Amino acid sequence: MAKTVRITIRLPEDDVRIMDQFVESGEFSNRSDFIRKAIREHSRKTMPEVRKALEEEQAYRKQLLELEQLRSQMDEMKRVVDQLAKK
């Protein structure tokens, strides 16, 4: 799961009651799940280009992590080869 960040928001009481009804019905496990789903749905419907950019950034970060892991593996292999060459 992605790293999460805690935020504080103010909502009208009516909106909180609606959100709580969804949680109480079991459709969402908590308010945070409800809000995450609402944000995802809104972004899919109204901001596809932003969503695409975020997905591309996530893919880029994943590739960077994979490259860092490969670099680390190569460094370890070089160290082993150097040790074997000394023998």
C-alpha cells in the first residue's frame, strides 16, 4: 500500500452523517475509506489527465527503485568478483 499522510478537514454535519451511514452499512470500513473512494471517483471522472500524470509518476518511481536495486546487486557482484580475483 502507498504511504499515507494524515490530514484534517472540516465538513458540514450533513455530509458527515451521510458518510457515517455508508460506514455503518458496511460499504466502507471507516471514514478514510469513504473519502479515499470519493477522491478516486472524482479524479477519474473530472481529471483524467491528472490521474494519468500521477500513474506515470508512480511507474517512473517504481522503475527508479528497480534500477537502484539492480545497481546494488551489480555493486555486490563486483565486490565478489574483485575478491575472487585477489585469490
